[in-house]
Amino acid sequence: MGKKDKKRKAERKPKAQQYHQNLEQIKTESIEIKKRSRSKIPGTVAILPLDEELFQQINASTFSLVFEHYDNGICGIPQISTNSEAEKIIEIFKKISKSTPQNIQQVIGNTIRKEQAENDYKKLFSHLPEDIDRIHEANFSRSGRIFFFIVAGKHNFACIVSINPNHLSN
């Protein structure tokens, strides 16, 4: 390792340490707030308030992917048979996580409303909080869809519900 490489490595180390300390602080505050608010608001619908400065440091204007509401019962991941489909799913996740509330529509292919949902589409809503009234679809293949809902506000979340390589019955 040359002198320049050692110098660059030494310069990056404090930044990496600060970043990891910030993430650790977010986790700690999140756990503390969750413990305090258990009896007040159900954890499934609560978005925990965290230090604004820390969120700005990790780019809070874009969407964070959340898999808490992911439902294995209606998911078709085991049916994904090609690497290209898997790569396209990852690409959709990247697009969602780089999107903002102003441009998320570029990723959304269709929106399903709770009151109009039938059959398999109705099952998508069965394990979600009551206040979720629409789910969005992002196409990763001809018939493959990623289903998710978004929570936009002070902090933006895209909650993945299901990934299916085949059309659902409606």
C-alpha cells in the first residue's frame, strides 16, 4: 500500500466512524421511543420521530424501504426463475429508494384502492394497518409486480407488501 492509499484510508476512517455512530444513535433512539410508545399507538402504524439532523445526514428526503408488512403468504418469490427477473427487482428497489415524493410516480405502474380490491388484491390489504387505503404496483417484468404502499411526510417510507412474478387474480 502506497503513501497516498494510506493517507486516503486514514482520511476516510473518521467519516466512516461518524456515519456508524449516527446509525447506532438512530437505532438506540428508535428502540427507546418504541418502548415508550407501545401502549399509545400501535407499532404497525407509528412512524417513530427521530433526530432531524441525523436523518438529513443519511438523506431522509428519499424513500427508505421497509419490509415490516411483507407478507410471505401472498408472495411469489420462490417462483422467480431467472436471474434477469431478480436483477430487475433489485433495480426497482434502487429506483424506489432513490425516489422522492415528487418523483415516485415514475416508479408506480398502477394503484389499487382498498374499497375496489377483490380476490388476491384484497388479500394484499389483509395484514396491513387499517388506515392504508391504497397499494402501488411497480412492474419488473411483463406480469411481475412489486406491491408497496408509501408513507410520505417528514420521513419517507416505501413499505413492501409482496413480490409476485405472475398476475394476481382480481
